[in-house]
Amino acid sequence: MTNLLRNRRLLVVFSILTLILALILPRTSKFNYDYRQGSVWKYDDLEARFDFPIFKSAEQLAADERYASSIETPSYSYLADVEKNSLDKVWNAELGRHSGLKQGIVNDLRKIYSIGVVSDEGLKFSRKADVSQSVIYLSKGKTVEQVPAAEVLTVKQAKDALCEALSERSPRVNADSLLKKSGIYDAVEAVLQYDEARTALMNEAAYKDVSPTEGYVEKYDIIVKKGEIITEDIARKLDSYKAEYERRRTGVERDEFGGIDKLATAVAPWIGNFLIALAISIILCLSVFFSNPNILDEMGRLLFIIFVFLLITVVTLMVDKYNSAFLFMVPFTMAALWLQSFYRLRVVIPVYTVSLLPLLIFAHNGPVLFVMFLMAGYVSVFVYDMFNKGLMQFMVSLICFVMLLISLTGFRMIGALSGNVAAQVMFLAVGSLVSVIGYSLVFLFERMFKLVSSARLMELCDTESKLLRDLDDHAPGTYNHSVAVAGMCEAAARAIGANTLVVKAGALYHDIGKMANPNCFVENESAEDRQNGGYHSKLSSKESAQEIIAHVKNGLELATNFGLPQLIKDFILTHHGTTVTGYFYTKHINDGGDPDDKAAFTYNGKRPVSKEQVILMICDSVEAASRTVTPSKEAYSELVEKLVAGKMKEGQLEDADISLKELNLIKESIKSYLTQSHHERVAYPARKRFGRGR
């Protein structure tokens, strides 16, 4: 039944994770081609899957913008009323016997005005410009057109053109004299007026309108062929295709899958996302299962792993969508340090690796960033134990930054990475610093997910803590026993690679319940108490057993009152498991009691599950019993073997995640610890007394 509930719970958790991933993952993959200018295209012929413009390079676009800003095109307004007044003056001019030429002169002047006439000062260019290659903006009513500057005439040039036109049409007439005497020359005026405000506005618009593209590639055109050298032009086509490809992240075009139904085309990305999300969820689940399957039974620990994974995924996708350059600043290594605070390395390494998969699959420069932050995370976790006190923690930031810098340099040297190197280095430095600063959030996560961090365990192991000081004051014998058990447990934990901090903390607090009635336990009895028969002399065997057994219940209550984590409570509950108080049960039988009344002498605890709990159960029994044997290597060996065999015979280790090989290593480490701790001392000889004469 328990396994069924567990499986259902895990199915629900990972189904929700899969659904969340399917919703947040982008519905198109990244552009999966690696290339650089000058290299050979190693893939098959690349065919355009859609029409796209060819974007100018950053350098080319900047040059065009500089050119646009360096040339100011003047803007002029056409003065229609001036033209009308001028033509009226010409029509009213007195030409005498040549009045028949008036209509032709009016028509010629109208043509000249249509080209454009400015004052004799000429066109106004604020910067030096080649007039033969320049244009002006000409505003006529509500329309604006560009007119070649070379075609625009000054008033003097307009008069000359009018005279020349009249001479060609009437060669026998002295055109210049006629136009001058009749006042027609005086009627010719500038019909274009310089507009300073419009000039500034039009040139600003022209600068902004510099086209970022040049050329176009149509759908099904071959962009680059297999084996072709990637020239500058091809590189720009590839860059443009990549930019357009990744811009279309909301879906795909109908023809991309060979003209399949529009509905199927729309659904395909969602199905693909779901399958990818399912694969990633399975990988995460298996990475936890193979590293420490017990985590799957502890919802708080499992949810924290999923929280870290989702946090990395969401941050990766959001930053990549906003500006992929900022991915260098994301403190991915901080997630590795968070995991390291609550889990063993065998869990941290695979979970952190899987958590970086979205970065690898979906982000720009994904493979490069994946390798960089994977290495930095591993190194940070490795060195954190060496530099985890005070300001020394910033050594982790420095080491992390150096490792990232080394990998960044390597990737740039082989051409696998481009971009602003100064910005990338600065981003990596900031991210490395934030990684260590953000480590303090583990204390928040402790409360959110009911976990116990390494920092919290170190606090619990401080023998100056109030609870341990109270234990020393009220039950000094029990305190000394707990400290001795903690030392033995540490040695055994190191032998099999168990968590030494966890087992030490559990050992120090496993007997705190004895403070409720310290005289009940032999280690706290005084010599006077022993002479008077001891605490249990006036109690029946059953009553004594109940008093002894109560220290587990009292310990749990005390742990709750002092806010000790569940991890410590589990040690209190399992250090005797469901064993029998052997001394009093045997005494009960020897006194004629009913052997079937065994329940009254049995602890109401739970059998140990973790390796650390097994170690404490064994070391607790061994430390107490070792005081009853004559110190010798053989005696200790026999004692350890006998006690461990007894625990196994009682079924106390049946639920434990421990192998026979590990049990043997634990036994050998305990034997060695006892032998070295209780070895014989050298007896110092008494000094002989000599007389004064000697």
C-alpha cells in the first residue's frame, strides 16, 4: 500500500513537472548549425524554408548611418503665389511689335519654374557636398519629392535660360534687350524658399530610415552548398536566416512539413514540446533514483530539487529571450551550491547536470555555456568545503570566475564563441560574485522545504549550544556517552562514505530525552546511588523498562520544543528501533514473569532506514557495552560482531539502505576505533629516594 501511494505521488509530481515544462519551453528549436566566416560548410545544402531579407553587417550598417548623418539634404517649399505673380507680370509686360512672343515667354518661364528657381545665393547645404550627386527635398502642397540639386536654377540662371529659349525660338529678335526693356527680367523671382525646420525634420527621418537590409532570399533558394567556403556574403545570408528563423518562435509555416494540414502544423510544436519535456522529466527522475532513491520518499527534498531545476529553466529561457548576452551573467553555479547544502555529491552532480539541459538545448551558444557552467559548478562544489567560513567564501567566487575565464578563452580561441569579450568577462565576474552572495538563501529554503543544510548541521554539532549544555548540566554521563558515540559514528561514516555531519548531529542529540529523568540511567548514577541499590532497586522490571523506554518519547518532545529539525527527531526515534530492553526483560523472566509480555519491554520506535541511522544504532549499543568488557582487541571484536549480529537477528536492519559490505566496513572501523581509544597506557615508575650522601 505504501509503495502504491508513493508511486501515485511521484506520478503526480512528475506529470505536473512535465506539463509545466511543455508550456514554458519554446516551440521551435534553436538554429542548429555552427559556422564561421572562412570555414567550410560541413552540412548538407541549406535551403531557405521561407523568404527573408539579407541584413547588413553591424559594421556596414554603422557606416551607412554615419554617411546618412554626414550629408544634410536641404528642404525647400514651392511658392505657388510667387510663380503666379511673376507670370502675371510677364503677361502684362509691353512688348510692342513683339507682343506675339508673349505666350511663348510665359510658357518658357513656367517650365523653368517647374524645375525650381532659388535666389542667387544658391542652395543651402550646411556641409560640403557634391551638388552634382546631391538632391533636395521639395515640398509642393502636401507632397514631398526629391529633386536633383544640379537641375535647380538660380534667378540669374533662370533669366539666362529664358533668354536662350527666346533666342532659339526667334533668332532675329535681340532676346536679351527685349526681356530687359520690357521688365520681364525683373519679373523673374525665386519660387523655392529654404525651410530650416523641415530640413532638420526630414534629415532626422532619413537617418532613421537607413535600411538595415540589402537584398532578399526567396523560399527554396539554396543559401549555401555542402563543402562551400563561407565567404562574407554567405555569412551574412546565414546570419540573416538564423535571425529570421529564431524570430519565428510562435509557430511554423504551413509548407515546412510538406503541405500538411494547418491544424496538424499548429499542434506539432506542442506535441514536440511535450515529448521533450517528458524526456527531461524522466532523466531528472532517474538521476535522483540512481543517486539516492530515498529522496523520492521525502517530498520536501524532492520538491526542492524540482524547484531548483525549474528556476534554472525559467531564468535561462527568459534571459535568452530578452538578451542572450546576459546568459553569461546568470549565476548558474549558485544552484550547485544550494544543492550541495542539502545533498551528497552523488546527488548534486547528476541533478545539477540535468538542470543545465535547457541551457544546452534551447539557449544561444548553448553547448559552450553548458560546458562552462558545468565545469564551474563542479569546481565550486568541490572547493566550497575548503572556503565556507566568513570572507573566505569569496575565494569560491574567485576560483569560479577563473575557471569560467579559462574556458571562455579556450572557446574564443577556437572560434566557437563571438561577441563583446569585455562584456562577457564582466558578466562572468558579476555572476560568480552573485553565486556566493546568493548562497545565503539556503536558510530560507530550509524553512520552505523543511530541509537541513550543512550550515545548520554545523550549528547543531556545536557542543556549546544551549540544549547540549543543558544535557551536560543535567545528565553529564549521558552527555559524555553522546560525545563518545558521535566520535565513533564519524569514524564509521567515513569508512563507508556516509554523511559525517548528519550522523554526528544525530549522535549528539539522540539521548536528550534522558534529561527528563537522568538518574534512571546508569551512566548518570553517583557512587552513593549505586551503594544504595540504584534508581531501579524499588521498581519492578516492567516499571524500570517503561522508565527507560520513555526517554525516546521525552526526547521527541524536547526536540520539538527546541525546534530541532525532523532529521534529528528521526535519529531519536530510530536509535533503539523496535528492540527490547534486554536487561530488564531477562530479569522479568528470571523473576518468574510471563515471557509473552514482551511488548511492555519493547521500544515504540522505528527501525533505521538510512546508513547514518544504522551507524548510530550500532555505535550507541557498542559504546555502552564496551564499558563492560576488559579492553582488548579480541574482546572488542567479539563484542562488535555479537551486537551487530543481534541487531540483524532482530530484524532491525531490514528496512535500511545498507549492504553487507558496508556493514563489514562499519564493524571494522568501530573495532579499530575502540582499540585505539581504549589502548593500555604505559605505567610510569615511581622515583626512588636517595640519601643526601649519595
